[in-house]
Amino acid sequence: MDIELARTFLEIVRSGSFMAAAERLHVTQTTVTARIHNLEGQLGCRLFVRNRSGARLTTNGEQFAGHASQLVRTWDAARRSLPLPEGAGRTVTLGAEISLWNPWLLDWLMALREDCPDAAVRAEVGERATLNEKLEQGVLDAALVHQPDYWPGMQVEQLMEEKLILVRDAHTASPYVYVDWGADFRRQHDSAWPERARAGVTIDLGPLALRYILRYGGSGYFRTRVVQPYLESGELRREEAAPEFSYPVYLIYGRHQQSAVMTQVIEALRALVSSEGAAPK
């Protein structure tokens, strides 16, 4: 199927009409109509009902929307990875949640320069749900996440068990900053600290919350490896009597992705984790 047919279909869905889609795609409305007729002919069903207010998806159109989006994403990923750079045997696409790019994804990429010099590497940082979706679609080869979504054919490997500890600015512990580390953390935190479940400042990005406290003062929960340099320098202090929370890190990849190159890529990460003193699970 011509990928432009799927792009045109998705543009109509986004814009709400054939005319608006034609303007955004810089083609005539006749071209848009012809593409949709072609697509409907290939699928053997109607995708849109047109009226004065625009275009409405049929039940079949709603069903096709997810497939069309996946087709376009997969095609775009293929275009980005091909042709291979000169001397490269394969492109490997790795992902990580925002909170895991530093240091784990960064160190992983550096390790691959020595362990897999023939592999062309692409890296993506994003939200857990997006990474899991791309992995399932085959757009990503492997990803680092804190909470995997399971699906058939998925391999899940716990790499380490990080801790979230309460730290405070060296001069002032106020305000308490609720750093939102996800559903599991919220459940544990709110049970242990019900009086802090409604904080005056809530931030769902760890690096931003840390910068906030370092600049303006306050306290909050952070990963031990991230705050260790600030504890050693005296910029932050640890609240010893506060509870700790578990924050595991998982490597996820599809079983169908197994290959000699991917084995090297995964082994490089395992070696990195072991060298950091966190024994793989």
C-alpha cells in the first residue's frame, strides 16, 4: 500500500475534512478524494462519511486508524535507519525514560562505541507508554523503563533496584516538593506520608525538581545515584529518619529481536550495570 494513502487518511482524521486535509498536504481536494477512494478500494470498505460539517469516521475507519498510525510510524522509522551508514552492519534503536537517560542511557551509548563499533546506534528518550508502544511495534529494539507493560513476545529483565531517598537543601528543608515518580511511588509514598500527599509544589520531572531545590531550597525524593555528588559536596543533606522507596530499572526488548548484534548490545549494558556495583537481577 502507498504510504501516502495512510498519511492522507490520518490528515483527514486530524483536520476533520477533506478540504482542510488538502490544504495541509498542499494538494488538491480532488487528489485527497482519489487517494481515499483508492484506499477504500484496497480495504474493501468505507472509511469516511462526508457531510456539510466535514468527514466522520465509519466504524471501519475507526478500526483502521490505529493501523494507519502504526504504518506511518514504522515507515518513518525505516526511512530514518536506511540506508545504513558506511561500515555499519546494522542499526540499533534504543530508548529510555526521561529519568533514565542520565547516566544509564548515556553510559550505554558510550559502552557500545567500544563493544559494538560496527553498529549504527539511534537513541530516543520519552515517556514509558510511548516507549512500550514503539517496542511492541518494532520501532525500538530495546528500552530502559521503571515500569514495563507486558505483552506476548516481550522479554523483561530487571537490571537493578535503585532507591528513592529524601534529601533537603543544606540551608532550608521547605517547601516539601512532591516529585511524582509514577503510580507505584505515589501509592507507597502516600501510605507512608499521608500528610505530604498534598504538597504545595508538585513536579513530575526529577531533573527539574532537583534544579528547583538546588536553586530555591526545599526537600524531596530523588534517586540515590543522582543526588550522591550533591550529598558529597554538602549542597544537599539526607533525611536519615525518612522512609526509602524502591525504584527498579528494567530492560525490555522483543524476543524476536534476538540477533548477534542485539546480544552484544544487551551484554554491554549488563556489564555496565555490574561494573557500577549493581548486580543484575
